[in-house]
Amino acid sequence: MITIIRNPDRSIKTYSEFSDDPAALLPGESLETVNAAFSEYSRRFTLACAGRSGETLRFPRASGDLTVEVRCPGESTAALDINGQVETLPLINGQAALLLGTEVPGTFVLKPADTARYCPAGQAILVIEVV
Amino acid sequence: MAGVIKSEGRFLLQPDPALTARVQHASDIALLKKELSPPELRGLLERILQRLDALE
């Protein structure tokens, strides 16, 4: 059993395997429980690059294309927010990959587009700095 | 946050003027060791102003 805290706009703020005190909610936030194991719930949407996930990655400029692996078990598509641009990827066996170019310096921020369904935190968000 | 464009199946960051200027930092320092032409001076000042603007 896990507990989910939702923002006033219904997006998922955070979740945990412990019961949160409703008194700790900020105005407009809400609490709900889901009958799932934490590890199962957290693996519903994951992003990885170079075998790393849930951390900020840094790559030199012009170091070649980066492959981001998207895993969304049991789904046929996954909508991804890439710096505010939404891209829907077809999945094969719950997986897909996309390429990021490193020609231009800056920061890629990848997260699920549907934040009411998936929490944009932990292994579901990937920040890649091209320096 | 920089925007992205999709080109030939790849996602690319749209150039940020301040970051692009920062990348030229070393060559800009080297520029100061010689007489600058008006276009070079204008370019150097533009890059300085772009980086200052990003700091504000």
C-alpha cells in the first residue's frame, strides 16, 4: 500500500510507502492510497541514459548522440515531456528509445507528460546537461 | 529552460545565446591579445552583453 500526495492541479507531488498525515498537506493538496508495492509503482515509468537513472547527468558538447531508454511496462505508448515539448513514443514490450543531440550546450529535462498519472520524480525524471 | 527541436528523429536543444557566448570564452580571451577590427569588437561586446543579460 502506498500513499500519494497530489498537488491542487491533480498532478502527483510525491508518494511513499508510509502513511502521510493529512494535517501535513498544503492548501489544495490531497491524499490518496493505492494498493500497490512501492517498487512496482515506481517502475511504471522510468527513464535512463547510459545505464543511469534518477540523477543529473553531464556530457561534453559534441560527444555524439545520447540514447534515452523509456520503460513503461504494460503500455503501448508513452507521452514524454522534453523541455516542455510533448512527444508520444510507441512502445515495444513497454520500451522505447529516443536520441538527444549534443551539438548545442544546455540542459535537457525529460519527464512524463501526464503528471497526474506518473510522478515526475525519482527514476521518472532525467536531467542531462550538455556542457 | 531551452526549447528543443526534433530533426531527423533526434532532439536538439535550441541555442541559448548566453550559453553559446560562454562556449566562446577562451577564443574571446585570445581575441584580446590582438588589435580588434570593428566587427570583432562588436561581436565581443554582444557576447559580453548576452552573458550579462543572462545573469540578471
